[in-house]
Amino acid sequence: MKMETKSRISPNQNQNGCCRWDRVYLGLIKQSQRSYYGGNWASFSFSGLLSWLEEYQENSDIVNDSPVWQDRILENEEAIALSRKDKTIQHVEVFCYASQDLHEDVEEAGALQKNHALVTSTNSTEAADSACLPTEDESLSTVSCEILIEQTPSNDPETALEVNGAEVTGEKENHCDDKTCVPSTSTEEMSENVPIAEDTTEQPKKNKITYSQIIKEGRRFNIDLVSKLLYSRGLLIDLLIKSNVSRYAEFKNITRILAFRDGRVEQVPCSRADVFNSKQLSMVEKRMLMKFLTFCMEYEKYPDEYKGYEEITFYEYLKTQKLTPNLQYIVLHSIAMTSQTASSTIDGLKATKNFLHCLGRYGNTPFLFPLYGQGELPQCFCRMCAVFGGIYCLRHSVQCLVVDKESRKCKAIIDQFGQRIISKHFLVEDSYFSENTCSRVQYRQISRAVLITDRSVLKTDSDQQTSILTVPAEEPGTFAVRVIELCSSTMTCMKGTYLVHLTCTSSKTAREDLEPVVQKLFIPYTEVEIENEQVEKPRILWALYFNMRDSSDISRSCYNDLPPNVYVCSGPDCGLGNDNAVKQVRLLTFFSFVLTFWYGWETFFSLGVEKSLEKHLTH
């Protein structure tokens, strides 16, 4: 929960005489009942993830006691109770396939604390039988071998990542070998940064990886709860540059875009050079593909080309074009990255144009990935916020919102110690609201899987490839699965392993949704097969499945009796990019710190301009 205690907005005039807002200076306090930054956007080391699983197990056992803050509510006030349980994560299942030759003296290198938990372990042949789904009242059940608690370095707001020292301004392209430097608005500060030296020591080709080795090297893992990429010309990249937050982060290019066809994984050509160098396409197909992609780049100029097809799916529209089935598959699943039923013709053309528009800015693909994981980005903003006086209070829960009966505005909160904290504006994450407040809300779910594997899904000469793969849905009612494979140079896993994220919109539990795709691409790690050189599929060393709540499309009107100065922010959505989160930030900022100076609260919220404003603020 965030509270804004004071604000000062200074309007200036530009060369055209128009008024603009330079910067909003905030006195901001953020209170969180969690022990880490970022909420469901966070990332953890391996042992930190096990601690997070244990924390959610304990959270499921919390019983909401009778409120002790009732005697602190005055006669002219009423309280909106907040939930003590975080129900955003459900159906968690953990499987360990690596050899579990654990000893009591095995601990993570550099760990500050150690806590042994004696729980049931599973081996590769018993994993499927030993897994159990939680009941409706439970939010977590875990199966693991040993839990070692440590404070993840990536969650420390004092530890700042540095950008490779290269001076870039505006739209100038900047290539730093395989790493990408996103330019900040201050080139003087950029020149003072020092690039991170990457360890290039070779890993033995046949090295048996055990669970104890994963535990010992756990600090080399940075495992994201949500799996996303950054479009190189997307809203988040622009925000990082304009806000100067880019100086705290460093990025790496996604090197390959893959496709899964006829039981095989193959690389997809996406740039002009890739298309003409591809051996998968005939010369005729290359000309057809380039002609269609050229049209997609400027499709708004040729409305006659898609007039009459607006109401059908993009898949049906592709059939009307002069494209072979092979090209239709590539455009649909690897460029537009949609499914046969998910997108209309206009949405498909927009997605294809966005993909092509992002090519070439920082590399050969449209995507960037932050070193140390997606969870590093919230912490970059935390560091910038702290520079301007923001205060973060972790492990500090909020019991209720205090509402004035006459004005219907929220005037304060009461924390776990019974202390009243007064503020003018309150930003509350959806997960903090109680069931009474959310009784009319219908949530979607995201199915997630995290795998640690021993090799890439598509082996090449280089073992430092980062890839994205879309596996189409095969049955009605199911959804396409997005697979992102990260190598050790992304600072998210140890040498000799890969970290694989699978994501889709939920139709069942995460394991039921994603296990069919996992079985197509991977096999369990077993002692018998480790010496078999003929094994083609990567072997799974460790696997985690869970469902995450998606509240991104929930309208404010769905919540019961929210005060007008309480703003709701959602958790992660299922999309590949971060545009939805950036749009929400723009909308909330515009609502809370601009319109309130022009209109009264009651007048403003009776305008009903949320949807129309959103269209203007996204441009």
C-alpha cells in the first residue's frame, strides 16, 4: 500500500507556450506485509524462492482474528477491513528430479541464515504420484528437500545495477555485443557507470548436476514470479529512459525466436537478413513474406486491403492472403504471437506492426530482458523513489482503511501496531482487499511453470542463447503457451543450466494446463539417461507449477464502496510486454495528481471518463 502525504506540481511553459508538468515531488510511504519488494513482480534466488513457498504455506494457515483496531475508530468514522491472507497464488506444486544427495552441511554460498525443514522428498519416478493439489481453502502445498533462508541480493534496494558505459541519446541505436545498454536521459551519469564483467569460464560438458549443487549455487538463480519481456520500443523502455531509471538496470537481447511444429523446435527468421538467409523458406516464400510484412508496417494507409475482414480472426484473414501454410504459421505464432481464435484482424495487424517496429533498435529481435530478472525493474523504481524521499516499510501490514462518514474520503490507515497514519491519497494493491470488498469481482488466472533444465530446447554451437517460443493450443478451450528460455549470461541461473518460464491463461490448474507442453519439450532427469548421448530433449532438474491471479482488467466500479481517494493497482497480467502496467501508472498519476487540482473529488468521479482518458494517455 502506498500513501502520498504531500505533493507539489510545478507547471512550466515550453517553446510553444504550452503548459507541461516537470516533475511531481512526493512524500510517499509504502507499507507492505511482505518481506520483499515487488509483490508478485518479484524475483528470488533459489533458496529465497523456497522461503517464499514456505511463507505462502504459513499464510494459508492464517486465521483472521477479531479486529483489535475497532476501538480506534471514532464516531464520525467507519472502517474498511483489509485481508490478512494473500490469495493471489494457488495450486502450487514442486517437483525435484535431480539427485538428492543432501548432507546437513550443504548450504548456499554466501547465505546469511540457515533453516532446515524436514519435508518429504520425491525422486524422478515418484514425483507424479507424490504431488497433491490443495483444497479450496488452501493457497499452497509444497514438496521439497531442504529450505535454506537467505536475503536475496536482488531484493536489496541499496544494491544498484550499472548500465554498460556507452553514451547514447534520443533514438540512437547502441549495441554492446550481446548485452544492450538502454540510454538514460542523463549521458553524463551514464559515462560514470562501469560495465559488469561476465564470467566466461567453460562448464564441463558432462557434469552431473545434483540438488545439493543447485542449493549451493542458489544465489546465481534469479527466478521471476512473472515472466515478461520488454519490447525495444515499448512503453516501459520509454518510461525507463525518460525517468532516468535506466541507469539502475542492464539488459540483454533475446537472441532467438523459435517455433514448435510437427514435434520439432526450429528457429524463425524475423529480420530482413534472417528471411533472406533462411534455408527453411523457398525463394517464393521469402518474397511473399517480405511483401506481407511490408504491408503490415503501413497497413493503416491501405484500408481497402483489410476492409470487410475486421470482424473475422487474424488467422482467417491470413488464409485470404497469398501466404503458404508455413508462412501463415510463422506470422501467426512467432511474429504476431497470437492464436487462431484470440485476435481479430486489426489486433493481429497491430501486433505484427509492433513486432516489426521494434526490430533493430537494440538487436536482431524486438525483445530485451533485464539482467538478474524481471523482478529487478520494480527495485530500480524503488531506488529512484528513495532518492526523492520515498520510505519503504516491509513486514508492516495494514489492518484497515479509515473513512470519514461525511465526506466518504479515506483519511487514514491503522497498521498492525494500532498506529494511525494520516494521508490524502491511498494506492492499494488488489490483493489487500477483503472478500466483502471484492464480492462482485470475477478474476482470471494465469498458469505458470518454472523449470531448471540441463540444456537448451534447440541446441546450437553457443550455449548462451535466450529464446522465446510459442506453443499453439491443440484443444478447444485451452490457450497457447509462451515459453521463455534463459541462459546463465542473463544472471538468472547457474552455469550449465537453463531457466525456463512457461505462461498461459488458465483454464485449469497450472500443472494441468502446462504439463502437456512440458512433456513435448522436456523429459525428467534420471540417473540412467545421464550417460546416454542420444537424448535429444532437455532434462528437467527441478519444476514449480502455480496459478497467479490476473486482476489487470478489473474495473474500479466492481469493488464495493471504495472511497474516491483510494486507487487500485492490479498485479501482473498474462501479456508478454509491460504496456498494461505502464498505462495503469499513467492513468493513476493523471487521476490522483492532476484532475484533483481542477475538480472536486465528487465531481471528478462522476465524470465517468476513465475509458476515454485511457485512450489518450496511451499515446
